[in-house]
Amino acid sequence: MRTVKSDKIKWLYIKEPNADDILTIQKQFNLHPLVVEEFSTPTLRPKAAEYDGCLYLAIHIPLFDTDNRTTYPAEIDIVVCDGTLITAHDKDIYQLTEFFEALKKDKKKRDFYMGNSVGSLLHYIIEMLLESCFPKLDHISQKLDQIEDEIFAGHEKEMVFEISLVKRDVLNFRRTMKPQKTVFESLAFKDYKFIDSSLKPYYQDLTGTNVRIWNTLESNKETIESLEATNNSLLSNKLDMTMKVLTIFSAVLLPLTVYSNILAMSASIPFGNNPNGFWIHMSIMLVLGLITITVFKIKKWL
């Protein structure tokens, strides 16, 4: 548990809270048992609830797993008390850590971000976390551009797996961000004790930021689905061309195979005693192949 203070407010920063941390803040701030329970167990859905003496928030921020190349949600538990903000999270959210360290080291930043109220600091934290989503969205957009270039460069087969990865990334991103809307709207429109009414326009702006993120995700979803359809169409066309070539090859060989099987019968073979018999039969087979190809061209199958 770490702390940063200004003249007006205090921020308790807890990374990977243990039983002692939870017990300490429970005694120090007399937290409601339901809040303590929320700190102890993962919250699957975002939440905003006001209890006696505090406001509890549970929000999820999308983080990127470089090993598995996908987005996953990281939960942040937030408690707003009178003059105190408490944040707790299990996973490493480097944006939040860097923001806390900046306030810890720089008095000017501390005075700027922590010079008004707890509600104001909460707004800055949520705004910073939402803004951190845009570089991730830019990365997805760049990946979509790369996939598009590779598809039309003739690498459709290699792009099947890449498209699946991006689709999963966009899906997990959407799954993380969509439920947040109700939390931000509640902060903007409900009258919470520990959030000044003068801050409502700023929280409404957070709702707008969330909408921009969601619109970008919708655009990325439509783009990757279109690219997948295009990639599948090109793959199918390539497969059709391959099957067409193999079919024509088999059709051309069919009369030659029949002719050679006839010659393999035990009956006497025409030109069997002729010294040029082999070349005569090869010429006949060549003529049969040319006739088959000519018929295909007349029928416009080639």
C-alpha cells in the first residue's frame, strides 16, 4: 500500500491487495462489508454503488497480452471517501502506476491533479485510462492495414490465422468496453455525495470518450469481417482454379488412359509387328489429347 498526499486529498494506491491491506483500509475508513467483499473477490461486471460513507466503483481497462496477442480486461476497484481516493488492482496496469509515480515525484503535477477534490482526481484517473485505449486501437488499425496489403499481395492462406487473431482481439476489446457505458453515465447524471455537481460536464465528456472508443471498435469489427470475407473469396477462387486445372488434366488423360488400356489387352495389337509401332501409338495418343483440348476450347471450358 502506497500513499500520495496533497493539501486537500489523499490517494491510497494498492497493487495486488492482500488480507492485511483490506483489513487496514476497512478499519481506517470504516468501509461497508459489501465494499470489503468487492475488494476480496473479482468483479465480472463494471459497477457503481454508493454506500454509507463511500462510493464504490469497479471498472475494467483493456490491456494487451503480447505473448498471446490478444486483449484482456484488468479490474480496478475504486473507493471514494471524504478527502480520500483508494484504488486497488491485481494486474499490472502500467498507465495507472506511471500516473501515481508522476504525482509522487512532481509537486506541480500533484497540485494540479490533486488540488481540488476527490471527484476531480477520479475524473483525471478515468480519463487517463480511457485515453490509453486509443494507442491500442491505433495498433489494431495498423494491423488491419497490414492484413489488407498481404491479402492483395497473394498471401491469403497466411492471413487466415492473422485475421482470426485480430477478430479475437477486437471481440475481447468490445467485451471489455461495452459494459462501462452505464458506469460513466451514472457518474455523469446521478447525484453522488462525493462527486461535486460541477464535475458532471467532465464526466459527461468521459461518456463521449467511451462512445468514440466504441465507434472505433465497431469500425474495426466491420473492417476485419470484410477483410475476412474478401480473403475467403480469394482463397475459394484459388481453390476453384486449382480444381479446374486438375479436372482438365484428368479429362485430357482419360481418352489416353482408355487407349493405353486397350493396347494392354491380350489380343493382337495393331502395328504390333511394325518397327515404328511405338511411335505410331504415341502419335495417336497425342492426336487424342489435342482433340480433347480442342473440344474444351470450343465449349469454352478453357
